Amino acid sequence: MEGLAVAWGMLIGSVIGFLLAVSVVIGALVCLKCRANLRTGTSVSASQRITAASAAESDSNLGQDSPRSSEWSNMSMWLEALKKKTVVSACGIPKYNYGDIKKATCDFTTAIGQGAFGPVFKAQMSTGDTFAVKVLAADSRQGQHEFLAEVLLLARLHHNNLVNLMGYAAEMEQLMLLYNYMSNGSLDSHLHDDNQVPLSWDLRVAIALDVARGLEYLHYGAVPPVVHRDIKSSNILLDQSMKAKVADFGLSRHDKIKSRSSDIRGTFGYVDPEYVVTRIFTKKCDVYSFGVLLFELITGRNPQQGLMEYVEFATVDAAGKLGWEEIVDIHLNGEFDIQELAQVADLAYRCVSDVSRKRPSMRNIVQTLSSILMKRRSAKKPQQTPTTAAEETYIEIDLIEKQDALIER
């Protein structure tokens, strides 16, 4: 009997032990599942919050001018960061001392211009470098957005036909941008200042191509693409070799896949009428402004002098073709190629079409202007055998195509 009792005791103990082990395993599994559900719920909740925030962010774009991307979404944070010594590694643009700039500009007495951002001064640095310094006007609230736009965009945009941002200053409650000094000033001054020697026709076409190449890079070489939004003659600067560079990126914005709605920004006369109506800016807004600039080069008039009304006068169909010769700048004294004039004017007229989709792309514009210059060079060469002339033409075309390919990359 005693042995039977011991056996029963061992059996009961084994059963109880087994049940306890099963209970522990089940409890552990339940805990793990609850913990997993908690994590999943947190993840979903975070995802939902991100989606909701993105939707709210997208909605907040409507009717506003400044982008709500990570670059501009917290302007005060970026401005504070720009004042720190370590910001050079963040944006890649050197930071200059306010005192050094003050000394280089002779206490800000070397004014060379005035823009929407503020006054511009010539600075002769102790290093031997010569800069143009744009100083944000104290009463310019929008200037803070423009200051950030230029620093953040030009830190990553580099092209022969864009001005180079060489540095900035952000201290003493002053915001400044430092550029390479462009010794020949703006295109505006050469076209409209009586004290300047009139630009030749050949140089005007070359300048147009320089500007077009700069815009082509913004539209197709930059990632993501950039819309300049303020192309005008005063924003085209000329270096010592009269090579043109696009300047002033304060209003520039990324060209997203989805059209962007904004307040109307730009300069009267250069602004795309379709943009004014729809409040949506695209690359074709720059194309329209470039068309106006082409007509400014042709006529020597700016939009404030009734430029586009003057152009419409030439489009009156009296004899079956456009009379572009009637509106050419009188300062050219008739020294221009009539065929080139017709090609450039026709290109400009297509650029200012009221319907944006009918306008050419900046890539098409570069190809057209390049072709005009290539034909001019070929015509000026001495007579050659057909084979030699053909070979040189193929070489020029190949060089242009390679240059375009490099810009696109």
C-alpha cells in the first residue's frame, strides 16, 4: 500500500508540474503577442500621424509663396543655424565675419546697386578676392526667405552660366550674401544706360544663349529641377569677358512633379500671364520671362517702356509676314543679320505664347540658339571643299551635343 501511495504521489506531482509548465508557456506567448500588438498599434498610429501631417503640410501650400519642404519649413531654425560656426559643413558655403566685410566695403560706402533684397556693395577682401555683397535691408521681411533660398539652392547648384555664391554673413542682426564680382554689371545697364556702349547684335545673341544654358541647367540638370521665377535683364550679370550669368535666386523654388500654387511673385512685365491667372508656377513661367528678355535684347526696350505692346505692333499681318525689322534697337544702326533676327524673334514670340504648353522648352531654346551661332561661324569661314566643311560641321554639332549631355548630368 505504501508503494502504491508513493506512485500516486509521483503521478500527481508530474501532472501538476506539466500543467504549471504549460501555463507558463501560454502566459509567455500571450505577453509576446500583446507586446507585438502594442508595437504594431504604435507604428500604425505614427504612420497615420505622418500621413495626416503631410496632408496638412500640402494643404498649407495653397495661397502661400514659400515652400514647406524641410529646407524652408522652419525658417527661424535655419536662420539660427546659419549664425553658428559649424554651419559651413552643413550647407557647404563659407561663413564670413561681419567686421571683415565692413572693412572690405569701407564701412558700406561702396554701393554698386540696389535690389529687392537690399543694397549691393563692392568688397575688396584682405585675401585679394573681390566680391559683390548683397545686404538684407532691415525692413525686408520677405528678404529672410530669399536669403535662405539663395544659400540653400546655390550651395548645390553649380554652372558656368549661374553666379557663384562665395559666402555669407549672419551676425550683428545682419544677413549678407557674397558673390563673385561681375565687372561688367547687369545686362539692364548695357541696354538702357545712355553712358554704356551699345551691345552688338552678335553679342546679344551670345548673351541670350548663355542665359538659356543657365536656365536649361536649372530645369534639367538640377535635382530636383528649379524654377527661377524672376528672369529679367537686371538679374543677368556680365563678367569681364561679357559672359552672361543668371543671378538672384531669392524667388526660386523647386519644380515639384505636382504643380505648386503660390502668391504672385516676380517683376511686372516679365511675369507669365497664365501664372497670374492660375497662380501655378512651372518651368514654362521661366520660358515666358526668357521670351520677354529676348525681345528686350532685340528692341532695346524694357517692359516698363511698353515692350510687349511694341512687339504686338510688329505682328500685325500686313504683307503676310512679321515685320521684325521695324522694332530692332536703333542703337544697332542696322548692323544685324536679317535672317538671324527673324529666327531669334520667332523664337521669342513662341516663348511668350499665351498658352504655356505651346511654348518651347529651355532645351529646345538652347538648341535653336546654338544652331544660329553655328551657322554664323560656318558662314564666316573661308570657302572650303565640301568634304572638309561637312567634317567641321559634324565636329561642331558633336561638341554641342556633348556639352548638352554634360549639363544634363
